Amino acid sequence: MVWKLEGKWALLTGAASGMGRETSLLLAGEGCNLVLVDKDTEGLKKVEEEVREKGVESFSVSADITSSSDIQSLVKEARRRTGGIDILVNTAGIGQSADLRHTTEEEWRRLFEINFFSQIKMTNSFLPMLIESKGQIVNFSSGQAFFPVPTWGAYAASKAAFATYSECLSWELSVFGIRVTTVFPGLVKTHFYDKIKPANFPQKFVLWYIHALGSNPQRVAKKIVRGIKHRKRRVVQSWYNWLTYLGRRPGGVLYDLVGEGFSLALCDRQPEIEGNLSENTGAVC
């Protein structure tokens, strides 16, 4: 059964760029009204203009989703202007690349604050509206939840934690008629990677590969919107994400060999643990 989106209200975080932007535009094309949320005020206004050209209602809110006060203000504004939302899309997140032994406690906390705790705050804050509408929650995890790539371990851990939360949430909220969709993107050509600074040639090659041969964000957004319409529990982006998803347990030994091979190519082999790693932290997208 296809869930009709026309006339429904969707709220999207991280809506100013990347998959958040593309998903917003496709939902608008389905007749869905939108609440667009991001810290990037300028980018947000541009997306709002594009959305309104599709003939739907929309408004944008510049907010920091790590701030409880910003989230509560957002809830009040959404209730006042929409009456209640039907779809919550938790897209916002950050990336980070560094060996685990070089990752500071501050960087761990920042990753989990944005990629995990802020998503829980958003979900819990909008849950009363979603229970009323028997709506849908769309949570963005990562293909690295199935196979964490060396030098991306802290990021992968935050996304794996969010995937576990999201999939358990889907069972718990089913009693209210709410569907939770967990999205597992792979290598997608977006600004997500722009502030990641590679430390060696293999890391540079990986970033080149993503920008040159990664998936188109519009194509991924189409899968996401299809997943919303069909109320799917999971949207797995690509064939290699499916392979890692299905093969993780029976292929454990093979995964270990591949992981160790990646480590030999990507990781820092110097024994000391020093240096300012703030440059390796990606921006909110």
C-alpha cells in the first residue's frame, strides 16, 4: 500500500544541502508541505524558494538541534503553523576522519551530541504530534554501521548507535501506528566531505573516489522518498551496502581481513598520540 504524501506536513533537519535538500525537493514534488530546518540560514532560504516553486506550503527555521531550547521553540512554531506534522526526517549530521587513538574526548562527544543525542531529542520532542497523525520518522544512519572503515571509526560508532536506536524504535512505536524508516547511505557526492582533510595518499584517493564516482544525492533521495511512500523499515542505498548488511555475521573472518587491509593503507603508523585533530572534523550538513 502506497502512503499518499499530498497535503501532509514533513519536517526535515539538515535541509539546506545534500540529501536533506534533495529529499525536501522530492517531497515537495509529491505535494508534501515542508518545515525546513538548518543552521545554514542562507542555504535554507534558497531551498525554501525552490520548494515554493513546486506549489506547496513551506517555511524555514534556523535552529541548532543540539540546543534543547531551540528544539522546544521549533516544536511550538511547527504546532502553531501546521497544527501537527506527519513526517519527521532526521537528516542533520557531521563526519569525522581520524585514527581512533587520535580522536579526542571532545571530538567523541561532539559526534555523539550531533549524530545521536540531538536526533533522540528531536524524535522525543515531536513524538506527541506523530502519535496523533500516526506518522513516520526517517532516521539517517550510515552504511558504516555494517562495516566501519578504519580512520572513520568514531563516526561509524555514532551512526551504529543511532541505527540500533532507530531499529528498536520502529518496533516500540508500531503499537501507535507509527512507522520508523532507517536510512543507510553509502558513498554519496555531497558537501558532507568538504572539510575532511586527508592525511595521506590513500585517504586522498578515497575522497577523490567519492567525489568522482560516489552516488548522486538525487538518486539516493528518490530511494528515501520511495521508502517513505511504502512505509519501509529500512532504505539501504547500494549493492555494497546490502552485501555488508547481509554478510556481516557469516562473513566475519573475511571482513576482518578486508578491515586490516584498509588499516594498512589508511591509518597513521606513527606510535605517538599527539597533534591537533580539529581540522579532521567535518561540518554539519
